[in-house]
Amino acid sequence: MRKLLLAAALCALAFSPAAVAADPIVIKFSHVVAPDTPKGKASEKFKELAEKYTNGKVKVEVYHNSILYKDKEEIEALQLGAVQMLAPSLAKFGPLGAKEFEVFDLPYILPSKAALRAVTDGPLGKRLFVKLESKGITGLAYWDNGFKVMSANRPLRMPADFQGLKMRIQSSKVLEAQMRALGAIPQSLAFSEVYQALQTGVVDGTENTPSNEYTQKMHEVQKYTTNSGHGYIGYAVITNKKFWDGLPADIRGQLEKAMKDATVYANEIAQKENDDAMEAMRKSGRTEIIELTAEQKLAWRKALEPVYQEMAARLGQETIDEFQKETKAVTN
Ligand code: LMR
């Protein structure tokens, strides 16, 4: 009887509010890329800082390489509260109904990284985050990756070289229009499926940042990589709104600081990560890196120009105009 009473007392203690409060708050941060990428490293930096600034009251578990969820599933998981943080690429918000994010996918829309900051830190960046609130999502930060390359088993120098190629894209209608404008056949696939699809010939080619191509070994199954810089990949770090709003105010403040510092880090390392990956691909000898001539660059730009008009109804002409106005203010 005594033993039973003791057990009951211990049990009551374990479930008392004091004991529960001592348990760390767990943030599951899920993403689809490798640990040694801009996003992979930045998510680890956030973990380090979040745990430090909250004195261990928060524990961040980072899940790389789609271990937990693939592209489409992870957003659903966030909305359901199965994970608390994600950083999907800006090209993946269309299926959620926030299609304006796809403005970042327009070919050549970003003249420079400085111009990128003007958009993400400016009114448009904020307005896009407001769009997420009604979906139960809070936008926390924009993280950089970089400008894209195009790869295939055939050299891609002129738009005509794309004719009939099946090209993997992210789930963005702008990217779909971009590939069509080049004469290719777009195929939307989850990131985790790309390497195998390239290896087995389910698709012929793809576009991505050098860092993503290299860390997924795509360059080993693509004979040619064109350093085109025709488009951009970046991320929105997002959280479940209910979870975020429900955090004690002091903890939320410490996490906001951790996110701010991790964002500075992310945006500092992104360019070098991509430059190093490009160099590593070049050195590997597995893929031939093609640099475009001025004339070829012009031909790509010309072929891709119609995408703007085609996508104006989807993105809203005012979104495109605002983007261009904010970037121009930096460039001029
Ligand atoms: C892709 O699916 O190609 C990329 O968006 C993956 C990523 O998160 O960088």
C-alpha cells in the first residue's frame, strides 16, 4: 500500500504543471536539402542560437534531406502542427494559394543580391508574409540560396537546345511557363525525387542552384551544366501561427532574435556556398560547365520575355511592378 501511494505521488509530481513547464519546448524544423547547403547550415545555426538564447528552454530538432516530409507534405504537416518550422523555397507557395510568391521565379527578375534585400526587407516582402496568416502560417524570415544553373545531357547554349527536353521544375506555374517558353516539357517533381529521375531518364534535365545540384550529386548524372543565372532560389522560413502565438512572450522574443541572427548568417554564406559548389562541380570533371556568350545570354532573355506577360494575371501586374520598382531603386 505504501509503495502504491509512493508511486501515485511520484506520478502526480511527474504530471504537475511545474514538471511539465520544465520540459523543453520542441521545435521540429523540417527541410528537403542537404546539411551542407545554405539552408542546411542556417537551420543548424538557428538551432544553436535558439537553444542558447532560451537557455535550453527550447530544443530544435532539424530534419534534413526530406527525412520527415517531402515538399508537398511538409506544408500540410506544418499546418497540422506535426512540425513547427520549415523553409520551403519561394517557388513552393502556389499550391498553398499564395501564388504571388512565384514572382521571385520570373526569369531575370533579380538584377543582384542587393536588390533582393530591397524586396525581402521591403513592403512587398512583408505583404507576402501577411498573405500566409489566413493559412495559419507566420512568415519569420527570408533566407537566400542563389542564382540557378540549367543542366542536361545535351549542351544548353541556345533556347533551341531545350526543344523537347523533359525538365524537372519545382511546383511553380512561372517555372512551368519558363520551360515552355524555351520549348521544353516541364515536369514538377519533389526535390527528393530529382536525382533518381535524372539518373533513370524519367526527366532529361533540371535547373537548380549549384549548391543543390552538387550536394544531391545531380552533376554526376548530367553531362552539361550551363552557368546561366537565369533565375533565383530563395526561402521563406515559416512557422505554425497557433504554435508561435502560443509561445510565452519572452521565449518568442528570444527565438525572434535567434532567427534574426541566423538570417544574417544564412545570407552571408549563401553566395560562397554556391561559388564553392560550382568550383567543385567543375573540378569533378563529371559535368562540363558551359559559360554563355553575350549573344547567347541575349537569346535566352528574349526567349523568356513573354513569361512576364503570360504570368501577369496569376501574379498580379502590380506585384511584378512593385518588385521591379523596389529592385530598380537599388540598381540605379
Ligand atoms: C528544389 O525543390 O529544387 C529546391 O527548392 C529545394 C530547396 O529547398 O532548395
